[in-house]
Amino acid sequence: MMGWFRALMPREDRFFDLFERHSQTLVAGAEALQGVLKGGDGVPDYCQVIVDREHEADAITAEVLLAVRRSFITPFDRGDIKDLIQSMDDAIDQMNKTVKTIALYEIRSFEPLMREMGDTVLEAARLTAETIPLLNAVGTHAGRINTLTERITRVEGRSDELQERGLKALYRAHRKDGGDGDTMAYIIGAEIYGHLEDVVDRFEDVANEISGIVIENV
């Protein structure tokens, strides 16, 4: 009965606009992260781009949460709306944590596998941005949405493999003549790999939230 009632009531569709705006901050942040991982003198500028996009994403998230409280009828469950926008915000928050570590240690060069992990972040962000608009007609686009969320999950698996390879390469590179090598360099490198993997993990969380919305609304 409630589902029938909700179907007859006008929806608050600006949620979809806000979701799309947030997804674009994810893409912009991921593109800047790629710039960071190229290294060189431009690292601080790209780091600042991510900080700025994170602030923008926070503002959009706050607007969504306020709209949830004020809207009589929402396009889908209020809890799902909150969980989705929070999982999206967690992704760019993790990008911000990544560049905070890079800025703290003043890193200007990065391992090739770190750059490859940056590519997986951007791929996951673009897939997310492609998926989000489809929620406006979730029943019509359920199949396409499921395909895209499965692709995000596969990207996360690829990122896991890159992290494992990167940590092994890092360990070998910092072992010198059987000694301890540069322990601090290893610790910093491992921290960056961990942050990059966490970013992609957060995109998988977004994909899982979207999959849950599809199940509940189709």
C-alpha cells in the first residue's frame, strides 16, 4: 500500500541533481589525483584541487541531508539516500586523506604501480558518474546499473592486485644487501598504497549502496 501511495505522490527530484553534482566532484578529484601521482613540481597544486573538491562535496552532502529532512516524499528510502551520499562523500574524503599524507611527507615522485592505482581510482569515479544519473529511472535502467556496479567491483579487485604487487616491489627496492634498507621510505610508500586502495574500496561501497537501491526499488 505504501509503495502504491508513494508512486502517486510527486517526487523530490532535486536529489538526483545533487547526486550528479557530487559524482562530478569525484571525477574531478580522481583526475587531480592522477596529476598528483605523475609527480614533479605540480604536486601541491593538484593536491589543492582535491582539497577544494572535497569541500565542494561536503557542501553538496549537507544539502542532500537537509533535503531528506525537509522533503515529504523522497524518490527512494530516506536511509538509502543518506547512505548513498555518505558513501560517495567517503570516497572523496579518502582522496583528501591520501593527498594529506603526500603533502605531509613532501613526496614528489611515485612508483609506477601507484600511478596505475590512480588509474583505477579514475575509472571507478567515471563509472560511478555514469551510474548515478540512471537512478532517476531505476526500474528502466536496472540492467545497465547492475552492469556498471559489477564493473566497479572488478576495478576494486584489480586495485587490490596492484597494491599487493606494489608493496612487494617496495619491499624489495628498500632491501639493500640483505639489510633493513630505507625503512622510513618503505613505511611512507606503504601508507600511500594503503590510502589509494582505500579510495577504490570506498567506490565499491558506493556500488554496493546503488545495488541495494536497485534491489529495493525494482
